[in-house]
Amino acid sequence: MTVDLTTEAIARLSPQELISTLKQVDPADPALKDVDIDVIARGIDPKKLGEDEFADLLGALGDLADGGADLDLATMDPQNFARIISRASKDQIDAVTNRPGLRERVLDEVFRRMEVHFRGDRAGATRAVVHFRLSGGFGDGGHDVYEAIIEDAACTINNGATRESRATITLGPVEFLKLATGNASAPVLFMTGKLKVKGDLGFAAGFMSLFDIPKA
């Protein structure tokens, strides 16, 4: 199926039409070579999408990327990514993170961006390991675990724990995505019981300040 995916054509599509088009197009379609994921992102308003439609849209982009199309979330501008998450409802993010495959894709991408946005100049000589336990997952005890290692003025992210942690932060995927995109406050999440810390509470409280959080 060959479709018109020029910037002008995409702008004319309703959100539902865009989802339908992305689901039908072949990843090898030459029309996709000129498609900029940020053009698609700028046309996405989660508030105009249903709960499952938001997940369908991200899932369709992921399927095309897996098929070889240059539409990977990794190439989306940080501000566009943050805006999409900021406008997504809790139910929409729940729908994304409840889908095996899509959950991992989105969480992996957010943690990958943490490596990119780390501010080594703020970390100084800090050496620490922080574990994130995200509820509703498929790992040990129903949690997905990601590990952030801070050393040598750099941040390395691992999927799974490899070292003892200075602090372990437990929260839901909705709260994590909002926190990582600058749409939630760690102290507020902690005070409301949506974020729990085991270990060095003081270090955990300031951990996100070591990153340039994109603004929507």
C-alpha cells in the first residue's frame, strides 16, 4: 500500500486516520523515507485520542521501526517526547505500560535518554548506584528493575540490577514517566506515597537534579 505521507498530508489527517494509516503502511514503503517522526509527534495530541488509541499510535510507530522504517522513538526530539507524555492521561499511560513489548520499548527509551541528559558537571566526583523498581512489570515480584550507575562523571543505565544500590526508588510507571519528563515532582510523589525510597533518602531526593529534564 503506497500512501501520501508528506508533511502536508499528515497535517490533514485526524488522529484516528493517522493511526489507521501507520498500521496499514508497509515499513519498506518509499514514502516513509521522507517522514520525520517529529512531524508526526507535533501532530499528536493525546487529549484527542482514546485510552487505547494512544497505545495504538505508539505501538504502530514501534512496529514500523522494527520493520526498518526510520521512525524510532529514539530519534524524537526531547521536547516533543516530553510534551506527548505531559498531555497523556494516567489511563493512556497505563494502557501503554500494560502492553508487553510496548511497555519495554517506552521505558527503555526513557532510561536511555537519562544517559544522554546526564550532567556530569553537576555530579562532580559522585559515585553511586540507584535502582528503579517500576510496579506492574514482568520481573521479580511484579517489578521491572533498571539500574543507574553514576561514576566518572557519566551515567550508565542497565536493565536489571548488577550492583548494590545506594538508594532504591519504587514507583509506578505513570509516575516515573511524568517524573522523567519534568511533569511531576519527586518530593510531591514521595509525600503522597506514590514514590518510596529505600536507602539514602537525601541522595534519592536530589537524584533527578543530575539530569537536564526536557521541558514540554
